[in-house]
Amino acid sequence: MSRRVHLLVEGMYLRADSIARDAHLQLGLMRNLGLEVEVFADRFDAAHYPGVRTRALAELEAAHEQAPALLVYHWVDGWREAEALLPRLPGPLVIRWHNNTPPWFFAPYSPLPTHKTVRGFTALLRTAERLPAARFWVNSQFSQEQLISLGIAPARIDVLAPASPLLESTAAPAPAPSAAPGAPIRLLFVGRIVPHKGQLHVIAAAAALQQMTGRPVWVVLPGRGDADMPGYVAELTGLARRLGVRLELPGEIAHEQLAAMYRAADVFVGLSEHEGFGLPILEAVAHDVPVVAYRSSAVTETVADHPLAVTTLDPVEVARRLLAALDPAARAELIAWQRAAILPRFSTQAVERKLYALLGAAGVDLPAPPPTVAESPAPAVPQAVAAALAHALAHPDPVGTLPRDLPRDQNPHFVTRWDLRAYSTLLRPEATGELRERAFKFRFGSHRPRLGALFGLVKMLVLRLQDGLLRTMEISHGELADQLRSIDDKLDTLAGALGDRRLPPAPRPGEAPRADETPLSEPPATR
């Protein structure tokens, strides 16, 4: 085969999209290896992906027939037009799968994202069965195990970790902060504002830490919210207000701002219940931030033998690890250990070497391999860190009341075909009736003071016309989902052109949520 590679990704237009970022960085690594790479994407914003030029999906077939190329398709949640094209394309195919969120995290908040993730899983299985020669590059061993649980043969799956420019920090470990006595403790987590990311547990742990130290604790949660689940944002702000924890939701931010947030944090707290990889943990390590993380899903691989990792979401146990991470005598040694024990396994050089091997196995004509670097064994946990942890574990329980009834998932918990069948069955009445009504009420409200009413009217008119056509034609469940998705994409484009803010701002401290921020239904107290 030639040195040609085609990268296919549905969209590269969001500022902080992990899938598009992975495609962007793969593009750079492949070009560093001397390959000729083209990117095909239907939605693109050059402001967020400098140096990238894309072509439309409609051009892919002609480009592929012109000369043989390896096609690497970065999967999102099913792209009907692309999947219809794949069987006609010659040459090898790789599906880059970043994992999909299990539907049970979304179901208490909205049928819309629940439907999308079920559709993503089922479309992936359908594509795997139609294209038995296709291989999968997944981001972690956990994602590999998830595909195996769904019936995809292990021989078709390879693990390739993602890369990040924020892992290339080369500064020496930061000294212990010289905060004034009683100064606020800043806890940071980076990720989308969605239920499986565990932000509720971060707030509960912050409340426990606040009671144990007598110091105010600020929780900073940068990330893009999901406009389909406004109830989750309301739940976060309500819990923080009830527990007396200051909560900051800065939204989606640029990489430069994110690097500054890492540097300003006292501890990075990752309590996600489901992660296909967990890249922000590595970014925190690269920026010399002590990490406390929950050993769940792929995070178990990322944190490896980290001494402050937890196996429970109990807020007091998490707070005790936070106390150890804040110990001035242990901080510098903990940061140095994190760098030496974690970063080398996921460096850009390590990812490039694995990518080189996978490209060669796929038949790509490659130049000389990148230089190898001898791996060093993980260092032992420093004595100061072990002592700080032992002291923190002996700390008395806090006196105040803490939420012990927050919903939590079984760990690990893989999606099965039974799950997909069950949720597909439960979603059928939503997709044919109530789903549209809820879309009208929650998904398509506008918050622009001047254009809002006109924009909302246009959207409502389009949807009502579509609704009438669907009822007349009696379109099937699967076709209906694709029709709604197509309309959603067009409305996203229109919203971007008008500058529409899809996620309502979080209420200020002491302010009640607005009427349009009410959850679709109250989440269960326990699972």
C-alpha cells in the first residue's frame, strides 16, 4: 500500500471535542511519519483546528478510488451517510472507537441523549457485522473489553491511547503552594457536564473536606454542558448550594485557559464513573497537580498504582485522600512520582511508536521507525506520601451531614446486547410521540434577548412541519431517529450562525433555577 491515509471524522468544529482533538493529533503524528494524510469532515471550524484543511464526505469515494489509502474512521454515535459509503470503498478500514456512554446514565434526565447513545452502540455493531474485515483502534483496554462484551472478536481490536498537547509540559515539579492559613482550597475536574463524569461526587467530597479542614473549598468544573440535560446542571448547583460549597462552571474554554486552571488548582479530583480513557488526569499530572481519582472504567489503567486513587465514591474516603494530597511535606514528592510513574506510558512518543506499529500492520508503507526509549520501572511511592496518607486516613469523620444516597454505578459495568434491546424497546414510544414534545419544550428554547423569539418560531415551524410529515408517512423508529438527528444538525449550524447559547447559565448562589432548567424527571436517589 502507499503512504496515503484518509481520516474521516463527522465534525471538527467544537473547541473542546475529544474525538476531533484525537483526529487532529493523529493527523500530526502521521505527517511526522512521512505519510500523506487528508481529512474528510462535514462540519469544520478552522479557528479551533489551525493548520487543518478538510474535504467533504461527498469527495471521499472519488479520492479513495484515485489511489489506495488506509481509511481511519473516528466513530461518534453513528453517521448514516458515512456508514452507507464504507462498503463501497476499497482498501483497509480502521474504526477508531472512543467508547460510548452507557444509556443508564442519561435515562433519568432525558430520552434524547439516551436514544443517541443506544443508536451509537447499535450502529457500531451493525457496521462491524457488515464489514467483517474492519479493524478497531480503541483508546483503552477497558474500551477493548466493552467491544468484546458486545461480541466483537478480540483479534479485530487494538489499543491506541490518545495524545494531548497539554501532556508536553516540561517544567520542573512545582514547589508546595504558600497559601495563607484558611485560604480556599481549589478542586478541579475537567470534562463535559454530564452525569457519568461524577461531578455530583466531587461536590460531596468537597463538602466533606470543608468540614474536615474548616477551610472553604471551591469546586471548578470547566466543560461543555449538554443542552438536552438541563436538569443535571440544576442538580449540581442545587447540591453545591445545599452543602455550602462554592461551585464554578466556566463552560467550554480554550487550551490556554485550561492550562492556567490546572496551574491554579490545589488538587485534581476525577470521580468519573465511566471513562473511555480519562485524558484530563494525565494533563493534570503534566501540569504538576496532585491527583485523586476513582478507579473506574479506563481510569484504572490511567492511574495504575497511584497511592491516592480510591475504590469507593464515599465522600469521606475521597476527602481523606484530598487531605493527603494537600500535605505540604508530601506535595512535591507526590508530583515528582506522578510524572515518573504515569506520564512516560502515555507520552506523545509512546503513542507515536504504537501508531507506527498499527499502521505497519494495516499495510501502510512506512519509513524508518521512530526511536525507541527504554522503559523504566515505576518508582516506589515516596515515604512522605505514604506518611501523609496514613495520617489522613486516621482523621476523624466530619461532623456535618453528607449525601450518602447519590446514585452510583457498579464498577466495572459493561453495556450488553440485552441493554441495547431493553433501552431500544423502552424508547419506542418516546421516539414516536413524547420524544418530539420534549424536544419542543427543552431542546429548542432560545435564550437570545433579541433574536430569540424569531429564532424559536422558525425552529418550531420546521419541527411542526416535520412532525406532520412523519405522522402521515408513518416512518419507522430507526428512520425517525435519523430524521431528528439531521434536523438537529441543521439547527446546530443555524444556532452557531446566530450565536445562540444552547446551555442556560447556571443559577447564581442563592438563586432558584429558572422554569426551563427543571429536570425532565427527578433522578433516583439510589440505583
